[in-house]
Amino acid sequence: MSICIKPDCLKPDNSDNTLFCQSCGSELLLEGRYRVIKLLGGGGFGQTYEVTDTFQSNSRVLKVLINNQSKAVELFQREAEVLKSFQSPGIPKVDADGYFIYFPRDTQQPLHCLVMEKIEGLDLYEYLLQRGGRPINQKVAVQWMKEIITILQQVHSQNIFHRDIKPANVMLRANGRIALIDFGTARSVTSTYYAAQSEGKVTGIMSPGYTPLEQMNGQAVPQSDFFALARTFVYVLTGKEPTHSGIYDSYHDEVRWRHHIKDISPKFADLIDRMMARSPSQRPQNTGEILQVLYEIENTISPSTPIPDLASSVPETEVPYYRKSNQTQNSYQAPPKYPQQQPTPQYQQPTQPSPQIQYNQQYPNVAKESSISNNDIKYANFWKRFAAALIDGIILYIVSYIIGFILGVLYVSLLDTRAGLQGIAFILGIVINWLYYANMESSEKQATLGKQALGICVTDTHGERISFGQATARHFGKFISSIILFIGYIMAAFTEKKQALHDMIAGTLVIDKK
């Protein structure tokens, strides 16, 4: 089967022996070599597909950007350039011609496309979900962290830092190795970046619970990656998000996670806490420091493991974590060797110092506690969703009737006519339905009254709270689900994640909390 990637194509499925979509006429053999065979996922900004490379007879991943806003295109093109520059088993490979622009039939809006290596496996969020929320042990965590830090060492050595490390962006391959994905937010550390940073022109990338304060303020530094990585390991070691009420103390702005883990090395726990220290100056200053400690920890688990001197072997080309004030932009001061106790030099910009980050401020609670327990996550079945829809339908009928009756009386009394009353009532019903579903499903409860009554809620594909816009897309996607004889709804009974058609359109899941 060949799939048409035009966003509004009504019948995207085609046979493999056709070159143009039988529904909309768009070309199916992209760049003369890639044939789309399967939808892997997507959301508001783009879609991800599996494609067959007819030149090499293998499967690849195609990312398609369907949002043509300038910032979205900039981030997408940046990811393409970053991935082209790496040849690492821990980073998806992208060929020199992997990025291209595709024009569907009868439209002037281009689709930005990126073909990359297909990583067989699961991201760490999905991995823990399929384990039933059961955390990993310390031995596995140390091995995974070594692999990720080794990947970051290659990334940072090219003056690039990731800026969005979280469980959803770390992949566990089918062979047990780790890969780091989604470099769309990565930034190159250049004098241009520092200038834009000082002028407040750097986009603040935020993933609640994983993004450090300096990055929220648009002042990310390479040590910001260490903070996000440490929070990621809090998640895989405890099975709880860093914002979960069971481990996050909002009053003191602390993640109290150690007591949730048995048999963890104090040295490993200290390393994780140090990596997610509030100030970048209190975190390890480079990847070599972290690897040095990890080898020492590993040696306590397997005493035969030799401990290399990694802190002194960091290449001089690695990211300038700090500079002396009398050095030029291209001259860097090597970081101190761990665990030598010396005062840590303060991070400075190459030309002019950035404003001091006020770390004594209370860390903003950017995300409310999710009501989903990571230890017991399952997808809501069709019948529970159907029952919730009936409850919501009854509620909306009563509310719409009352509001319609009141407004109808006012309309007739003021205009002394019933003309147009039915049309107004119809429009009013649509608006009330939309506001009810969009507001309730994007609220802290993440559910309508019917869903709350049955213990289910709506999340995005990573289990996080959806936005009002995503809830709106989900609501109006129900019209598409109902147009085809309600088959779009019935799909929830047969798809792997119990997704109806409108869930696939909006990139949402319905989770059963009971």
C-alpha cells in the first residue's frame, strides 16, 4: 500500500503500482525513490511515516512538517542540518539529500520533508508504559547514562547542545542500545547565538519537569542538557514524572526521589542530584566529568572494570562551558578534573555578559500534577468511552435546552418574530458543544464530566495535558469520525492504543485511570 501525504486527501490509501494518488492526484513516489507505507504518528505540527527507499530496498522514517509558520520551518531545517553533521550509532542518520520540499497536487503550500534512519525500538516513555510503569534498576540506568553521555560528548564537541532531552526523545533500540532523537530544538553555540541570547531572541523550549530555569528564561547553556538528562533518569528509576506530587516538593522546589528506589548507590544518586542542581555552575561542567563518575560507580558494581581518566581527555573543541575574561572567542579554558575541589568559574558570554539569572526566585510550577499514575496506565476501551459520551450528551442536551430556551424567549420578545430562531439555536448548540469539550479536556482534569465519572481522561501521545487547540482539533475531528457511518468511532475498539479516528487526527489518547 502507498499512502498519500497530502494533509487534506480524502482517500490517501493507494495500491503499490500507482505513481499518483487516485483521490487527489498528488505524487506518491517522493523524490523519485521514497514510497510511504505506514503512518507512525503525529500531532499539530507534523506527521511521521514509515517509507520504503526503493533505491536501497530498506525502511526509513519520513517526518513531514505540515505547519508552515516560519519558526516551525526554522526548527525543522535546523534538525536536518544537525543530523546531517553526525555519523553516530546513537543518533539517527540522515543522508545529504535527506531533506527536501514536496508540493502536493493543486496547492502552493509546500510540505517540508526529512528522511532519516528508522530506529527499531521504543522511546523510554513508551518503554515504561509497556512495562506497566515498573522502573529500571541501577545497573541498567548506569549503562544507559553512559551511552547517552557518550552521545552528548560527540554533540557538545561540535559546539551543539540538544535543549529537549526527555523520556520521549531517548530511544531504546531493539538490540538494547540507546539513541538520542529529535534535534529540532538543538542550537549551535556561536557568537551569533550569544548575541541573540543577550537580546532575548532565543526561543525558550519547555518540557514541564525536564527544562531547567535558565532555559525557560531563554538562557540555555550546555549544562542544561545535564539537568534534563538527570530528570529523565529520575523518571526511569522511579516510574514517576518529575512533576508528580509523590516526588516534587513545590514549596521548596525540590524533587525528592531517592526514597522511592531501593539499593541505589549513594554516589549515583549524588551524581543525578548534582546534574539537576538549580544553577548550571553547580552541575558537572562537561561530559568527561560525568563519565568519570559513572565508571567509578560501575567499578563498585563490577570491580574488574578499569576506570579511565576521562575528565582530562575532553577535546579542546568541546563546547566552551566557561571562558576567562581575557580570552578571545576562539580560545577556551579546559574544565577542571573531577573530583578536584576547586571553585567553579562562572559562565560568561564571549563578548558581553548576559544578565544574571536570579536563581533565588521560586521555580515556577509550569505544569500541574497529572492525575494519571505511571504505575497503572491503560487505554480506555470503546464501551467505557461510549458510556462517557452518553453522559456528556445528556448533560449537553439539558444545558443547551435551558440556555436555548432563555435566549429564545429574549429573541422573540425583543424582535417579535420567530424567523431565524432555529438557525440560531443550531449554531448555539455547536458553540456550546465545542466550548464544553475543548475547555474540559484541556483543563487540569483533562476530562469532560462524563469521562470524570467513569475515571478516564484525555492526554497527548506522551501522556501529558493537551492544549485548547489540540482539544478543539479532537472535537471537530469527531465530525470526520461520524461522516463515515461512525467507523471512525468504532476504530477505538480495534486500534492498538484504542484510538478513534479523531484521536489520530489530534494526536491524543484516552487513558483509563481506574
